Amino acid sequence: MKRSTYLLLTLVTCVLIVVALMYGKGGGPGRTSTASPEKSKTGIQPTTLHLLFPLEKPVAQDEVIQAVEAKLAKDGLPIKLEFTYIPYDQYWNKLWLNAASGEPYDIALSAFSNIADLVSKKVLAPLDDALRDYGQAIVASTPDYAFQGVTINSHIYGIPRVMPIAEFQSFVQIRGDLRKKYGLPEIKTVADMDTYLETIHVNEPTITPYFYDTGRFLLREYGDVAFFAGGYLNAPVYIDPADPELKVRDTYESDFFLHIMEKMHEWQKKGYIPYGPSDTSKYPDPELAFNSGKIAATWSVVMKQTERIDAFKAMYPDGELENVYLHPEKPKYLFTGADNILSVFSTSQHVNESVAFLNWLRSSQENYDLFTYGIKDVNYKLKDEAIVYEGIDPKHAYNPISWTWNDIRFARFSTYISPAYSKQLRNWDKEAIVSPTLGFVPDLAPIKSEIAQLNVIITEYLPLLYDAKVDWTATMASFRAKLKDAGMNHVMTEIQRQFDAYHASRKVDKS
């Protein structure tokens, strides 16, 4: 999965919601709705759904989709599928432009970090009625807290994937074989990471120690917080779940912002990381560079090792991967219930058919396997229920962007993923602590002008601040002044007002 510049900065925001009553009140990990999983096909018309996705068309997509359409027809759904792909660095802008132009797309990838903005711009269609009539399998298998992440003003605007979600972005991927080669301990602190990067820098001159990451994993050391109105350091405000007052605070006045930038600057000055975190001038394909052994640490999320391992092993058979999660002894928070989301355009004439198709995908292992992995023994093989690609002709390669619709119930892992690690991932959320911010998604409509201005300023200054050569004092002073002039205080006040109302309502629900 490739990313645009500062992809990791755009992954997390939160928004005010009240879960639609038909799906029940919000809950913690393990709680799901109790609707019947049987599908209703009444009223579904023969149609072609148009899907808009980032990245590139899989080599063998045509043969797989032909098989998918045949299975849909067999199951009583006269639906065909057409796909349009957009390079990731252009996707989010073109998503909005395509919607504004009224182009006839139906299903598209959205994200928890931007769904509130898309809803405020009326890009997305509410799915409540379609889910009631055609989405019973989705409702039955999706935890209530996941629906909270796509619910705005009591309406559901997307179908979240159902995968491990607690602090899912607080990871960095390292080369486990290199760590073991030099007898280093498992990385559990920033000091451990310092030692690993220094060891690589000194002993492996042909390997770049750290590349293509924005340091989000450092929050586990410097401050675990819930971000709002943006993702990670691109979000102007945050709430610390351990703060007894649960105050909405300015990201750029925080200690964690300062500490993360100091550490990134330190690593740049020591030669561990080139500037900037997402600069691809040295390695135009960062993923390929990591998988081929040119990089010792790079970006990750909770499931990324399962997605990366086959490509890594194909190019570097003797290598090992480790997904680093700092301070495992600290609380693991469930800040949000959603990340990647499949939504339906408000201009779509096929909302019911779109939901019916996604419901079909989520209704059985057979359907999930077909759309996600392709045709068995043609596009993939199974070995002890694990996915194997060895011996598959390259012309039958099928690697869709399944990270947009993953379902942990049906997910198959590589043979390189141990049973113990698989179990750890499947149970990841079970010990999570529910953050008091879970389910809160601010309605950005009252502050959309201020948010737009803040986003412009943040986009201008954040890359500058990542640079170790920056005049920190002068640049931060200018940055903060512009943020204040653009309405930062008003944004904090409004989001605080909304959160206080949400938090009070949750207390009433629990009483």
C-alpha cells in the first residue's frame, strides 16, 4: 500500500455522533449488533456499479471480477462492477473534484480522517435505509463502536472495515534479522530505537537506517492522545484521555509535538533519516526499497506486516520483519472505531445496489476470498488455510486494495505469519481501554471556514518544521500566530462544546 506525502498525518480525526438507534448504543471491543445476517434482494435492479479507488489496477483484475460477477448473479444479485484507479498522491483531491463534477461513481474509499469533511461538503450519501434493507450481514458483523466512527448527526455515511483498531497506527516496521544480527534487545522504548538506528548507521553503510515515516509511533513514548479535525500532527487539536478535565488542546502547543520534532531532528542530524519524512527523491518507491533490504526501518500500522511480508520475503528470503509497538506495558486505547471506509457518493443512483454488493462481500468466507484473493489455484493457493503465492503465474497476480474492506473474521494471513502472531492480531482489541473520546466526531460545519484556513497553514508549515535545519523559534512563532489569526481558539471552543455535550450524553446512557 503506497501513500501520498504525509499519508500517516492524515489518518486520524474524530467526529460527533449518536449511533443510529437501529444499530444499538456504542460499546467496547467485542460488541456487535444483533441484526439478522440474511440478505434482502427485493428491489435490486440490474446495474453496473462504478468504483473509484486509489493506486493501480491489479494485473488479473478482469478475470477475477468476471468470476465475482458470475457469483453475484448466482446469488441473485444482477450487479456488474467497473473500476477507476487514481494515483494515491492525487486520489483525495480528485475524489472531491469527481464528486463536485457529478461524475457517475458509486463506491469510493474514504477515511476516518476526512469523512466529516466529505459529509459537510455533501459528497457522501447516508446509508441508514440501505443498510436496514440490504445490509443485514454488514450490520450483524460490524461492532457498534466501528459504526460510531462513520456516524455523523445520527446518520451512517460509510462501511468501515473490521480489523484491529486500537492504536492501529502506533507502529514502525524494522528488520528483525538485523536487530538479532547485532544482539540488540527487542525495541520497546525510544532509547532502544536510538540504539538500533545507530547500530545500522555504523555497521551497515549501504542501508538507510530510517525512511518514509513521520514518527507517529513516538506518541507511545511522548503522549498518547486522540486527534480531531485531521490526522496525527496534521490535526489542529487533541484530547488526552488521561486528562481528568478532558480539555480540547492545541496540538502545536503540546509537549509531545515538541518532543517528536526534536527526535526527528536529532535523527536527521545523526544521518539516520534523510529530510523529509516522506521525501522519495532517494528511493522513488519506498516500499520496494524497504523490501529489497535498502532500508532498516519504515512506516507501519498494526496489520502492515501481514500485507508486506510476502513481497519482502520474495525479495529478501533471509530477512525477518518486526512490527515495533513502544511501551506495551502502557494502556492501549481504543480512540476510534474506524479507519479505512467504503462510502457511496451522494450523486449515486445505486445506493441500495452498492450496499447490497458490499453486504454480499461480507456475508461469507467464499465471497470474501473471491473478491479479496481471487480464484483459488489461479490467483492464489491455500496451505493450511494460509495464503500462498508461490507458483502463481505473474499474469494471474491479483493484489487489490483489500485494506479498504478487510474483515478480521475472514482474513487469511501468509504462511510467513506465525500462528502466535496471527492470534495476537485477531485478539488485538480485546485488552484495549475504551477512550472517553470513542465515538465522538465533531461536526465541522459550524467551523468549516476556520478549519479550511488552518489546513492551509498546517500544510505550509509542517514540512518546514520537520526539517532539522529550520529556525525553530522564528518558524514556530510565525506558525502559531497565523493559526491564532485563522481561528484556532474558536475551533477549540466549538469542538470542546460539542465534546462536552457528547460526553454528558454518554454518562446518561451508562447510568
